[in-house]
Amino acid sequence: MEETEVKEENGENTVKKVERTILDIFRKLINPHENVRVKAGSSLLNYLVKTAKNSEGQAELKYALARLVRGLGSPTFVARAGYYSTLVALLNLRQDINPSDILDLVETELHTSRKNSDAENADIRSGQILAFGAAARTDLWKRASSKQKEDLLNLVLTAAKERVYLGLFAYSFIVDLVAADPAIRGDAVFSNRLREEGLKPWAEQTLDSLYLVLSLKLLNPALFSKKHIAEGLGTREIICPDSLEPLCKILMTIPRVTSLKHPAFEAVVKLLTPDVTSSFFDELDKHLKTPNRNRLLVFIKIMTITLRQPQLLNHTADLFTDNLIRQLLGYFRTFKGNQKDNEYREAVQKMFQTLIEAFQEKHATSALKIAVIRKFLFNPGTFVFEKVTKSKVVQQITQSLDAEGVKELAAVYKGVVDGTESINSENESETWLNNDRLYSAHLLIKLLNLPTMKLESDWKVEQLTFLLEISLLKGTNGMNVGRELAESLKAAFYGALDLKLSKLEELQSILLKLAQHLSAKINEENLETELRNPISSETFQLWQTTMKKVEKIENRQKKGGIKAVFLTLFLHMGLQLFNDVQLASDSLKELFSCYDRVKKDKKAQPAAESEDDPYWTEVVVDLFLNLLSHNSHLLRSIISSVFPHLCTYMNSTTIHQIVSVLDPTNDENPLSKTVDSDSEESEAEEAEDEEDEVDEQSNDSNSEPESESEEDGEPESATDRLRMALHQVLTNDDNESVDLDDMSDTEGERLDQALGEAFREFRPNRGRRKKQSKDQETLTHFRIRVLDLIEIYLNSSPSMLLTLEIMLPLLQSVEFSIRDEHQKPLNDRLRSVLKKLLGLKKFDNIEGVDHTILADLFKSLLDKGSKNALIVQEMGEQISQCCIFVIKCSQILGAACKGAKRLRAAILEVVSGELQSFLTRRDCLTPYVLFKNILQQCWEGNIGLAIILQELLFSADVRQYQKNQVAELLKLFYSNQRFFSQFQAKVERKMAEAHQHFSSSIVEYFQGLCENPENRNVKERFICNLFHLLAAMKQSPLELSEVSWPEIAHQVTEYRSYKSFSSDAKLAFKKLCKLLNISNVVPMKPHVTKLPALIEEKNDSDDQEEEPKERRKKRKRKSNETLKLRKEAKQLRLESLSKGLEHAAEFANSVEEEVKDVEPQEAEESDQEATTPSPKKIGKSNRHSIAVNGNRDSPKRIKKKRKLSE
């Protein structure tokens, strides 16, 4: 290693030899990257340990210690961290370092001076504290004498007083030292010095010194006896009733927000005892009388720490003081708009989360939890506490209650609703606001569906009865309920009937008890006096009829099945007579009629259907659709609870009733009016729409709705419209090219208009500019609710026929919802239900399904209809999955009957026809993903598709880019291992001839490529796909004896010798060669251009040049005329400019004479400039020309100017 001389800075002029590597290491210790510092420190330590026994090692150690101690006083945190960590490790490794050496180095390297700036002296004091910390955290402290320990302690205590921010820094090392060394606790000198430093009067205490005292008290209670505390602090204990005032003042007065992380708060809480906890927080609460963000954050910090102490859990309710609740809510209410205080929000949410965790403990009683809830909801809290604080703390505490706790809380809520609960203990006359009573009723309702109350049916009846009486009946138990509050409570009561119960019998029992209770309260004479909203006598008669039917069903021994459905509906609709009379009356009359029919037909089977009268399930379904049209969650829940019991009675007619609501093509369906079809509009209408849009955005003006009616017949695709527009405007010959330069203005306008009409189909939906009307939004939500019925039916092992009848309308509804962005919720729900339908694997029966139905359905799925290319692209996956579902249904049907072959042939005929159309016709919109998914299925019809694909692979009728798709599809077919595991023998037998023909075709194809390797019509991507196809065929389990693999290998390698490949093609070629057991290294043959091909190419180029000859002549004539006009215009401009130059005649003449003299010379220079790139100096005469014209003039231009001046 190289050595360098380093002069010591301790006053001695001795020179030591230190290796240069050591110096480099010290530079790396101040690197901002921690990993670099760690690596450098490790290198230094390894070197110093190895050289410990050498004579030069002591000198190097001394130099290193001096550098490390000096570095502790660096002005940057990164440097101090690097030096400190290395020094600590070195003191632990080298036991031969004396404490006196460290003290001497601190005195020499880290001494303050008046000549230094305040910042420099502060850094030096930080270094002194770090030096003490390095000694305290290593074995050096144990090796030090009492005098040395005292000197180190005095050093750190003196440094801590120099700057305010150094106190916590120094005291942390002292606390760690006392915690790590129990022996030091008995050191009298050390203890006396700490008592002297810590036990100062309360007026002199700070947050840092308080942390020192509290931490030492926790570590060594004997260190601060009562006598010492009384002498120093002036109180009996550090935390006692006498010290709470100065203590809380110190805690609540923080200099900056960062002080919230001070460890003193944790130390104070650990010393709290249950007998002073309430008094302590009451004292803290006095500092919250006036709003102050920092003090509030301190309170929340102390509160959060206290909630983690199990011994203080019983005092949790006392912690939430009145001033805390007021400031907590008040500060949240000051936020306006997007204004946020993330630090405050996080502190509050952390406090709430800690509270919830504390209440999860077993010894947290229900009384304590309810007391905290009362703190949040009652004065000074509010019933909208959760809304204001953006939390769910009340709900989370409620969920932690046991059954008895929930009942106690329910009594509290009921007391608020009926007004018996006191709002304020100080003012008994104060009453609850209607909003508070209503919100309390909603909180009571939430208790009904808690998991802990699942089996408490009688208790639920009691609460619902309370809500029924207070909302429907007058003057119950002296409750003071006004009309407005009663209406709101009635809505709450009917919402409470939406109970989440696992069994329908439980719901029937609760509803029956409610109905019986209400029936006992009213009669025909007291309707006016008992009911808040009296009902008519006819309605009361209907109520009595309902109750009679309910009692008859209830008295039967067997009341399950369909009767349970009618019992539930009777009870719900009977109670609805006191809420929505018209809806309930109509519904009950229809239900009575249906129930009578069910009773006549004991078996309740579809065979009882009459030709003149609809089957009863059709009436019930119609009733359900009517109920779903109301925006009521209760009605939606009622139907969801009973409809599963009716699914076994569903027939084709009832299913059509449901899906007709979703079908946008149904003219009788009022919802189809919302379908926005594309219509052609004039440019004037478009301009008017744009003006309306601007007006809407600026003035909210009402623009007329756009009329977009769907055209009759099948709409043209965008490609067809573009082609027809060009054909009609420009020419009658599709093959003739069009020159836009030769187009007249009239033809250009016609072309613009035609293109505008063609591209209008791709214009974003105009509905996006307008807000969805209320009626349309209602219809959208109605359709979403109707989908609940379909989903319930699909979950009940449906019939295959009905499932297939549902699928097509769902797919058509998806198309409808895609066209309008406002239908996004409906689209999401439709996709979800459709996914569930397509996932069905078992059916209740397969009756009514045959090969004709499946084939026709397959055709309907692929029917273009009103879909354009964009819609098909959006729906491609759904269309594909529906077709796959039909194929799976055919397999299920084929396995259950004898017509499997006929089924497969019918569907294969449709699929093969679509495949040929897809590959040969431009206007085919069938999605490519359909064929990919089919060929990945385990379906025997794939054999026929593979044969067709092999025939079309090299067909001239298939465009080149679609040949790539054919190759990809064939690759998928030969990669379908699951398919070959079942049909390998059939594939080998049925495709033997196709494989033989394919083998000869691909050999001929590569032979043709070898004869003409420069054929530009052949794309490398297609060659790459052929390699992948051949590799897939080779890897398949098929024997493929008909394929001539040696000949194919020869032709492929031969072609490779003529053609260079890209990286993808090389990988495919390499893989194929490996499978064919041939080398992928092929020598390239020299490139030879054949003369006949060159001559043919030359003739073709000559023909191409002669073809547009007339057009080039015409364009040349136009360009010559334009150039002539430009020259004439320029001459006129020069003449007009020369009229103002009479006064410069003499100057112009002198310029002409100079030009005459230099004209030959300038021509010469021009020739030289044309032949040599070096610049030439500008002559005098040229400078004149440049001055006049602004650039250098050529001799020809100067002559022209001379003629003009003459």
C-alpha cells in the first residue's frame, strides 16, 4: 500500500506514516448513502483490528480515533452518523483503548471557542454528547474510573444546557445508560449528580428535564425518594394532585408541532395511577377552554397513549372531557370544501382505532362502552358525530357489545325517541330536536341486524312494536310526537321491516306478531282516534280479509312451500295498507286471486294453465315487476326473499315477462324509448348542437333534445360508407385512383360532406354532453332491480331452455347499454348476470331443446343486427362466451340423447360458414376471439374447423394478414392437449387426407419461396407463424404419418439459406429445427439477381411511368401557368418600388459602374464557391449589393435591376 505523511494537529510536529487507503475510507464515511458508509466503516475496522499488534498500528489507531472524535462535531447529520457508528464499533472491538484517551481527544478535538460562530459551537456540543453516547454504549464505560465517569457525565450535562434542542439528545443517552447498567444505580456520585440536575423546582422544569426525571423514576424508583422530590420539586410526588397543574402546563405548552413525538408524554402516562387519572385529564381539559390546535393535538396524543394502558381502561369515559368533544367537533367543522388537515385527521383516527382495540379486551364492560357512546352522541356531542368526524367509531363500539349491552343501548335510543331520556343533566327542561330523535330511531333500527342479536326474535318484535306505535298510532304512552316527526318515523319503521334473516319462517313470525298487535289496537269504530293517518272503511275491510287469510294459512299444519310465499306477501302488503294504500290494495287483490287459483290446483303445477286466463305465476311476476318499479329497498328485499321459492313454478311466459323489460328491441316496452340509435343529421343541426353545448356549459340553457331514430334496415359499416362516398363522388370505377389535386371545389365539398356523414358514426355519443333525465335514470335503476329476479332464477338450477331464452335478451341489453355512457351501472350489472349465466354447468331439465333451437340461437348470436364494428369489438368477448355456452349445451344435450351427431353437425355448419365469411369477406363482423375460444374447447366439431383452416391457409381468396390468423388458429388447435386426449383417434382418422394435402402444400410453398426469395408479397410474420404451426403439430400427440417431415425440413433450411430473419423468426426457426432434429445453423447462399426478373421489373417500372403521363403533363401545364403569374406579380412589385427611388439615381449609377467592374470577377468567385467549400471574402461592390438588397445578388439579377432602372 502507498503511504503518505500526515501531520498531527494536536500541537506536536511529529510525522506519522498512514496508508493512503485509510484516508480514502474517512472520505467515504461522510457519503450520503448509508451502504457506502457501512462498507467504509467495516473496512476501517478490519484494518485496525489486523494491525493491532504492529508497532505502526498504534499510531494508526491514534490517528483514526482523532479523526473519528473530531468528526463527531461535523455540521452535517450524515457525517456525524458515519463517524459515530464507526467509533462505537471500534470501542467495542479494541479493548486496549483507554477512557482517558477519549477524554483527551474530546478536550483537544471538540473544544468550543469564542472565535467560533454559534453554529460551530453548537456542532461541537453535539459532538461532545455523541462522544459520551459512544462511551456509554460500549465497554469503555465499564473500564472507566469513577472520576472519568463523573467527567463524562459533567461533559454531557454541560453540553445539554448550551442549546434547547440538545437537552433531549443528551438525556436520551443518560436514560439508556441507566437502563443498560444496573450497577450504576447504586453509584452515589452519579445519583447525586442526576438528582441535582433533574429535581429542580417546577418553574424551572422543561419537557426535556421532565422526561429525564420521569424516565429515571421508572427505571430506578429509589433514585428519587419522597424526601428528594419534596426538596427539589416542592411536591410529595412527581405526579400527585398538587403537581398536576404545573405538570399539565408543561405538557400542554409545546414549542413546536414536532414536540408531539417527545417521549415525555409516554413517560407521564406510564406513571399515572388510577386514582389521579380523572383529575389529570380534568386538569388537561382546562387548557382546552379556548381553541388551540397544538394543545388539542397534545391532548389527543396523551389520550391515545392512555388508551393503551390496561390498568386505566375503566377510566376511558372520563378521558373524553367536554372541552375535548367540543374542540374535536369544532375543528372538523372548520374544514371547508377540499380543505384538509391530514395530521389532525390521522391523529383523531388513530385515537379512535386505539379505543376500538382497547374495547376488544375481555374486561371492557358494556356499561363502559355505552358510557363512551353517550359521550359522543349526547351533549356536548351530537348524533351526527360519525358524519362530522368522518369515522365509524360508534358503529364499531356497538358491534363489540354483547346481547345485554345491545339491549341497554336500545333502551337509551328509545328514551331519546320518546323523549324520556334527559338531554342535559343541568337543564331538565331542554328537549330533543326532531332530527336527533329520528337519528336515534335509525340507530335503534341498526341494532336489529347485529350478529349478536340474531336469535333475539322476541326482542326484535318489541323494538318494531315500539316504532309501530310511535309512528302509526296516536298518543301512545304520552309520547310527544308531531306530524312531521311521525311521518319520518313511519318511513323508518317500514325500512326496519327489511330484516336480514336466514329463514323465511323467522320473518313470517315477526311480521305476524306485528300484524296481530296492530289488529288488536284498531277496529272499525276507532280508526279516526287511534291512527295518525286514518284509513277508509274499504281499506279496513281489506285489512280484515288479509288477516283472515293469514290466520287460515297459519293454522294449517303444512304452511311451507308456496303457501309460505303467500303468507309473507300477505303480511307485508297488509302492513303496507297503512303506508301506501293504493299500491297495497292493488297488490293484495291480485295476490288473493292467485292464492285462490293455487288452492284449486292442489299440486300447483303448470298443467292447470287455462287458455283464457293467465297462469297464476304470470300474475305474481307482473306484480313483482310493478313492485320493483318503485324505488323502495324494502319491496326489493321482499321480492328477493320470496322469489327463490317461486323459481320452480317459472315457465317460458313468466321468463319472457321479465326479460321483455330488458329487451330494447321490444316496441311495446316503454323502456325502449331510451334507446339512442344513430340518425343522420345535417351540418346545420350539428352546428346548432354545438352552440347548445356551449350554452349549456355557460348559461345552463335548455337545448332541444336530439332526435335520433333508428333507420330501417341494416346499417352500413363505416368501411362501406367510406367506399360508397368515394365511389359516388369521384368515379364509377373502384379500380381507378383518385388525384386530389385534380379535384374541383364542388367535388371537394361533396367529398367533405360524404366523409362527414360516414365518420359521424364514430363520433362520440351526443348523450354524453347532456345529463341523463330523471325518467331515464329511474328506468335504468328499474332494469337493474329486475336483473335481481334473473340472477335469483339462475341460482336455482334452471331449465336449459329458459336459460337459453334469457341469454339472447341479456346480450342485446349489453349492446344497448354500451351505446349510452349513462347506462354504465346497467352495463356492469348485465355483465355480472351474464357471467353467472355462462358459468352454469347443471340444469334442472333439458326439455324443449333440440339441434334446431341451438343452431338458430347460434345464428342469432352472430347476427350483425344493429351492431357496428366498434360495438362488436366492445362485445367480442361476451359474444364469444355465449357461443361457447351454446356449444357446451349441445354437448350436454348430446350426452343425454341419441342425436349428438346431428347436434354437432348443425352447429358446425353455422360455425364453419361464419369462419369462411370471416376469412373471405370484408364486411364480416364476427369477432376473431370467437374462433380462438372455440378451438380451445374440447368439442369434436373442431376437427371440421381445422380441415377448413388447412384448406384456406394457402388459398388465394384469403388476404395475407388473415392468413396469419389462420396459422394462429391452427396452432391453437394442435396445442389443445385436452382435446387430443379424448379425440386423438378420430383426429388421425378424419384428418389423414387433410394432413397429406397440407404437407404437399407447405412443401410447394417453400419451394416457391426458394425460387424467388426476394418476393415482397411474403411477410416474415407469416413465415414465423408457419414455423410456430409446424412446431405445434410436431409437439402434438398425433402421429401425423401423412406429413413428410424430412421434405419440410429440407425446404425450410433451404429457404433459410436465402433469407435473413429477425430475432422472433430466428427463435421460431430454432425451435422448429430442434423438434425436427436438424441443425439450426444454415450457411447463407450468395445473393444473385436473376436477369429475367430484373428485365421484368424494368418493364413494369416503364409501364408505371407511361400510365400517369397525361396526368403529369396536365400538372406541368398548371405549374407553368402558376410560375408565369408569379413572375408577372413580382415585376409589378418591382416597378412600384422603383417609383420611390428617383432621389437615389446617383447612388444607383455608382453601384452599376462598380458592378460592371467586378462582374467577371464575381462570376469567377461564384464558380469557385460552387467547387470549393471554403468561404470567400465579400468584395466592395458585393457589399454594396448586399446593402441595397439585403443579400448577395447574382450577375443575372443585377442586370435585371439595371434594365428596370433604365
